[in-house]
Amino acid sequence: MHHTERTGMLYAIIGFSVLSVGDAAIKSIAGAWPVMAVAALRFAIAAAVLFAMVLVKEGASALFPRKPWMQLARGVSTALASLSFFAAIFIMPLAETVAIVFLSPVITALLSGPLLGEKVRRAVWYASALSFAGVILVLRPNLALIGWGALLPVATAFFMSLVVILNRASAGSGSVMSMQLYNAAIAAIVLVIVAFATRATGLPQYYFDFPSWDVLARCAFTAFISTIAHWLIFNGTVRAGASQIAPANYVQILTASALGWWLFGDRPDLPALAGALCIICAGIYLWRDSKRVARLHGAG
């Protein structure tokens, strides 16, 4: 591996690790503020910062997206993915939630057939079987303890897969920064509407007022650190290539496990660890098969 590729891999590993730090900060808010309000505040802060950056660096014309319906679909999918993920980490161990979310590459490969017209390879079905077996192992104790809420990470993986597919379909619609802005702004609007709609129900678990300084600080910290993480991952991708850094993604599970154990006392049992390993192996197998197919197409 060349020096540039090694540097890119290092950037990616740090970036993916930092994402789990942001997840831990969000989990620490559980019980202090409703999950809908937390998600809305986190994306509102990110959208405000990105708005200022795009306006200064790219001008007012960059604020208006091309393919607006595609950007709307991206933003709504991001909002639903974030809401289900935040809700999951509020009630489930961080490591197990993150492990299940790694179903996303397999679901993306499955959905690419009907949505993008791509051929679903045999390897995708093998990876799907292995990863879903892993999910069953990870979910086993959580389904017994908290019921159907344990399926929230599966919903997160599904909506994240939609985001990836929509990203492919909207490629070239703007700069990296402006695409982040469209995504964050639309997600923020959707989440603000959801937060106030649930607050209007009068149910105490959905009520919120102006956040305390520590909730505001943790949401701002998460928005900031997530932006830094995505910048690191983007630079890693530029230096080493997307196919090279893909395995670094699984560092998130290790970081989430360490943070969950250290900060929240969550110790996954052996079946849950075995399930996480199945999901990781399925993702790596799918990645290796994708590289093999890309080489064959290149040779052809």
C-alpha cells in the first residue's frame, strides 16, 4: 500500500471512530429530552453551519438544488434513518445497535436490483443470509427485554440504504458541501415537524421546552464532530479510494463496543458478539466480491 493510501486509510479509521463518539454523546441524552427533539436540534445545528459555509464558499446560487425531488427524498430518508437510530440507542446498547445498522450494505445491494436496475449477484444472497442470521443473534436478548422496539436498528439500516441509493441517483447534482446542506436542511425540517407534532399530542414523554445547556451542548458537539468525521472519511476516500477504505467502516463497531462498555456499562454476551461477527463477515465478503466483479469488468 502506497503512502497516500495508508494516509487515506488512517483518515477513514479516525473518521469512522469519531462517528461512534457522536453516537455516544447522543445516547447520553436519553431521558433528558425526547428523541424527536434531539434529532431535530442536531440536524438544525448542522444545517445552520452548512448554510453559512456554502453561502461563503460557493455563493447564493449553490443554495438552490438541482433535482429538488431527489434531494427531498434524500432528506426524508436521512430524517427517518436518524430518528430510528437515535430512538434505538436511547433504549438499546450502543454496540448492538451499531452492529445491526451494518445490515445497510447488504440491504443496499438487494434494493439496487428493483430500484436501480442492477443485477443482484449470488454473493448478495449469501451475504444476506449470513447477516440476517447475525441480526437474529444480536436481537435475541433485546427482543425479549424491550419488544418490537429492538427492530429500530433494522429500520435505520433500511433508510440508510435508501440514502445510499438516492445518493447514487443524484450524483453530480451539486458539490459535496451543498449536497450535505440539502440533506441536513430537509432532514431538519422534517424532524422539527415530527417533534412538534408529537409534542402536540400532550403525552408527557414527547413534551419538550427550551433545552438545558448540557443538552444543547451535546447536540452541538455531535453536529460538529459528525461534520469532522465525514470530512475525514471524504478525504480518506479521495486519497485511498472508496473500495480501499470500505473495511475501515467496521471500526465503528469496535469503537461503539468500547464506548458502550466504558460509559454505559453495556457488555454484549457471546451470542451477540457472534452475531456482530456474522454481520461484519457478510459485509467484508460482499466488499471482496464487489472488488472481484469490478476487476472482471475492468479486464473486459
